[in-house]
Amino acid sequence: MKASYFFVLSIILIVIGLGFARKHADNTPQVSVYDDFASCLADAGAVFYGAWWCPHCNNQKEAFDNSKNLPYVECSTSDGQGQTQQCIDEQITGYPTWKFGDGSVLNGEVPLAELAAKTGCVLP
């Protein structure tokens, strides 16, 4: 009886170990098809101001496939009750807000095609 419990426990530990190994086998950074587009926006002077708790900001990030190159500035304090000094200085009053190199501003979720047209960046 003890041998069967030991056998079952061994199998469970092996399965858990294989699952853990598989999960951590591919530690390569994720690449988004929008990384180059996001870099171009940054190079063109576009900046996306948002807050971690803002659903529209999260939708905008997801539209970029969560690109690591998105020119994003977090405006919310960690407790969600205040605004960072940078966003106060930039007079950000709503989220999401896009500011551009030419001084223009767009509020709300902005379609990627509109960002491309505004900056001259090419969508993938």
C-alpha cells in the first residue's frame, strides 16, 4: 500500500516538475508586431498618457498587443488616488490622452490608423 502511494506521489511530482519546466523553458522576450510602429510613434514625439485602472487605456495598450515600445506614461499613483507630477505638469485631465510633437492633443481611445496618419508612421 505504501508503495502505491509513493508511486502516485512520484508521478504527481514529475508532472508538476514537467509543467514548471515547460512554463519556464521559453524565457525569450515577447515581440509584438507593433513594436516598430510604437517606436516610430515615440520618434515622432507622440506620448500616450494613461492610468493603470483606466479600462480605455488598457484597451489602447491591447490594440498595440502590449508592445514594449509604446510611448506610455503612467499618470496614476500606485493607490489610484492621485496623479504623478509629470502628468500634472503636462496638464493631463483625462485618460487616455495622446500628445504629439506638433503640440496637438487627442483624448480617448485613438484608432491605430489615426495615429499612423497623424505621425506618418506605417502600420504593420
